[in-house]
Amino acid sequence: LEEFQAGRATIEMQISNQSYRYKHDRRLTSRYHLRDGPHKEATSLTILNPDQIVTVIKVQGNWAYVEVMPYQSEPLLQGWVYRGGLAPF
């Protein structure tokens, strides 16, 4: 019984984590710079394409700190994007 309950708790946690992540996934509405700080003068790390998927980690004013869903062989990136360019699916 304890093994069953532990397994169930693990599955429930995985479902919860997936739901949390889905709620915070957004797509970009246009091309935006991924920056190293939450302001327009911050260094651009890369330019993100329209409809690229990002996960919002935290928000500061008009900026969101995001994790970029990489394409096939690209590394995972994190940085700041302007919140006005984020839309739900």
C-alpha cells in the first residue's frame, strides 16, 4: 500500500508540474530581443522569432524572465523579454 501511495504521489506531482508549466507557456507575437536584464538598454543575447514558445519564470514590471524552448539542437536559453510581446496559445 505504501508503494502504491508513493507512486501515486509521484504521478500527481508530475501532472501538477506539467500543468504549472503549461499555464506559464507563452508564444511571441513578433520578433523580440532576449536580453540579459529587464530593460531596453540591456545586452541582447539573441533575437527570438514570432510564434516561438517561451516559459515565463518571473515578471518584473513590463518585462518577463523566460526560458526559451530550444529548437532541435540549440541550447536552452534564459533571459528577459518585453511582456507586451507575449501571448497565450
